[in-house]
Amino acid sequence: MASILTEVKKVCGLADDYTAFDVDMIMHINAVFTVLDQLGIGPEGGFFISDVTDDWDDFEAPDNQKNLTKSYMYLKVRFVFDPPPTSFAINAMKAQIEEFEWRLKDLREVALAEEVIP
């Protein structure tokens, strides 16, 4: 099992056992899950975490969507929690986030089309 909180903390440069920012991280993670729900990614009714016990196996989505969701999650949380120091890096991160959002929407549309086509 891969804890969502633990993995996102790692990408943001925080050790597993450093819990001072856990509340902040959980808030940002849940905000991203809300965005994902609005994009049509994840389980119907949305998804959220409450602590380190929630893992990626709990997030119901096709593997291709889930894999991209992880990278999207890391970028979005990192951008809010610890934004880059230069405008060049900020713009590059924003562009990557926008690309992932487009690709996630595309994956969702393809999945919906496949449900309709027998």
C-alpha cells in the first residue's frame, strides 16, 4: 500500500515522520481531489483523505487515470505548498499542470466513449 499523504509529503521534501505540516498537506490534497472530481476523475461523489492510512489503492480510477493523477496531485500540492522561487519555474510548473488537466479530461472522455460504444 502506498499512502497518499506519505508520497505527497516525500515529493514536497518532507520526511515521513515529520508531521508538522500534515494538516496543511491533507487540506491541499483534498482540494486537488475536489478538482479531480470536477474533471470527472475518481469515484462518483468524490474522494478525500483524512490521514496517513488512506492510500492510492482506495482511490478508484482506471490505472491510466490513476497514474497521471498521482503526478498531477504532486505538482498541484507542491505548487501551493512550496512554489518555485523563479517565474520561469512557476510558468513551467503551471504549463505541466495544465497539460495534465487536459490529458486527464481526454482520458475521461475516451473512457466515457468506450462505455457508450458496445
